[in-house]
Amino acid sequence: MEARDILNFFRRRRSVRRFQNKPLSAEILGTLMKAAMAAPSGNNAQPWEFAIVQDPKVKEALATVHPWVHMAKEAAAAVVVFGR
């Protein structure tokens, strides 16, 4: 892959703030968690834990925690990252 291909990849990225009202399968959620857990960390310490939230009331509460998290209430699932 050439440098221009990498730059084009990043230029095409987009943020999604509107979601379809479709549940995610356990397989998709598992794959997403495997990808998250594969993220690098210093000394491979992996100082994090993850929680998948699908309960509408909990997602609604999460949406009030920070101004940039308001879209959590509309998502099929929200991933909460806990750091040590």
C-alpha cells in the first residue's frame, strides 16, 4: 500500500451519528470486542475493561454523561470503556 492510498483512506473516513434501529448479533458484538481488545497498549498492559450496553434506559443515562455521548441513546449498543 502506498502513502497516497493511506492518506485517501483517512480522508474518506466519516463520523456516524445516526443509527439504524436494528439489533446487533452476538457474533458482531464479539468481533467488535475482539478488535477493541487487540488495540496496542504500553507493555501490553491492556489497562481497560469493556461493557456492552443494550438496555435503553442505561443508554439514555449514558447519553447525559458527556455532551459528545448523546448519540448513545439511539445506537443499538454502546461500548463503555473503563480504564485503570
